[in-house]
Amino acid sequence: MIAEPDEQHVVWLDGEYRPWRDARLPLTAHHYGFGVFEGVRAYSTAAGTALFRLTEHTARLFRSAKILGMPLAERWAPAQLDDVQCELLRRNELRDAYVRPFVFYDGILGMRPSVEGLRLRVAVLALAWGSRAKPLRGLRLRCGALTRAGSNAMLFKAKANANYLSSMLALQDAQAAGADDVLLLDAGGYATEASGANIFAVRRGQLLTPMLESVLEGITRDTVLQLAAEAGITASAARLTREDLYTADELFLTGTASEIAPVVELDGRRIGCGETGEVTAQLRAAYAAEVTGKGRHVDWLQHIG
Ligand code: PMP
């Protein structure tokens, strides 16, 4: 879905726009996975390219850095990083795109990231996003064998690099077993999230989603909750076991990359009628309208000018 950059592609590193091939880092950069990042989508709309909920993504990047104790706010202001993201889309003439800001240290060889002399590095990469017109296919999920650590073990509200180790290992296992994605359960057996997306269940027309205990505070999750409220659909956060999900009428994942993705199977059990459910389809349509500027929340779109 995300296109590889070509030689002319421009990226941003520590305040400078540079060609992709010149953005080099020391071997020690990113060591121990000590860093945070974001993933933002840009869409082409009738009024030009626009980033969806950019302010919220940048705010989460700063929260993630704060959770890890990284001095991002001392060096950059959110508005500066917003401008960089818009400018990269302009310079690379991108329309539908995926933008990834990341914040990390270079030079961690010991385990004390606060030692003097370590440099905080900030980079932004904006890549073309392939055509949106691919056929919709319901996802098959498996519950992961790996337990999602509790909030006193890992800091899952931070979109931190190292958090993705458990997601990626669990995804690898689920895919080896023939599934598309994994559902991570916590130590109590309650659903948390998929490898890179939040999960929702629909039961008797009402939405249920895991509480924000050890899951990322998804911006798409928040968008869906707002769109549901506007459509008169009741939604609540709850503790959900895998049986709750097996017997749901509909399941779907939400994420910046996956948008609203129907789930048709969990652990080999067919969910609902095994196709995209009515509520899922209704929310998908509302979401598609918002990201392309045809919805009511025009303030969710940051046009790049
Ligand atoms: N959980 C995880 C682990 C994720 O990586 C993502 C994607 N950022 C999400 C949830 C969904 O978050 P958002 O809707 O903000 O993309």
C-alpha cells in the first residue's frame, strides 16, 4: 500500500529538508527501540490534499514523547511539526499519502537514555499511498498466544517503537497460522487490540470496544465513537472476553492505515453472517465521507494549501 521512495524523494531530518538518500543516521540510532512515532494519512479531496486529524496525531506524538521522558517539547513545537508534514506533501507532490514522524535518540549504547550528549533526533517521512479502490475483504483474526503486558509493564498509551515488538511477534504467529491479523489478549484474557488497530464489536446494534487500559488511544477509535454518537448508535467501552467477540453480530478494526476494516472470522469462528455487517458498512461510509471532505467535520481536515 505504501510506495517506496525514489531518489528525488525529500524527507525532513532535524530541521532540514533533504533528499532521501542523504538522510543518514549513525548505527547506534534507534537502539533498544527507544523512540516514538506517528502514522498520519493524507487524502485527496475536492479542495486538494488534506491531512486527516493532524492536530490530534501531533498531540499524541508529544504525549508519547512525554510518557517516555523524551524532551521533544523542549526542541520543537507541535505547529512546527504540523507545518513540516504539510510541506513534505507539497515538496513530494503527494496526494493520497502516509506520513510518519518519528522521534528517537542517536547514540544509546548504555541503557541510560538521559545521559548527557545524547541527541534527540526528529524525522518525518511522507510516502505515496496506493489506490484506495481495492476490493473489500473481511479479515480473519486469531487470538495471540502472547499476552499483552499490563499498563504497569509497558506503556501502551505511548506510540512507542518497542511496544511493537509484541505486536509483530504475535502478528507473525497469527499469519503463520493462516490469519490476517492477531487479537492480543491481556493477562486476564480480555481483548486489547490488534497488531496495529483497535477493535470494536457490534451487539444488538450497539458498539462495544475495549477500555483504554493497555491499548493505544486510537484516533480512528475516537472518530468512530463520535460518528456513532452522531448516527444515534450507542457505544461504550467494556471488558470483552473472546467469547463476547465470537458471539458478536459484527466485528471491525479501526486504525489510520486500516480505516474501518470488517472482521469476518475470529479463531475459525464465523462472525455474524460472515460478511461486512450493516453497522460496520454505515460507519465505513461516514468515515469515507469525513476523510474526503464530504462530511460535517471540516475541522478534521488540514488542507496543505
Ligand atoms: N493500536 C495500535 C497498536 C496501533 O498501532 C494503531 C495504529 N496507530 C492503533 C491502535 C489505531 O490508532 P489510530 O486510529 O490512531 O491509527
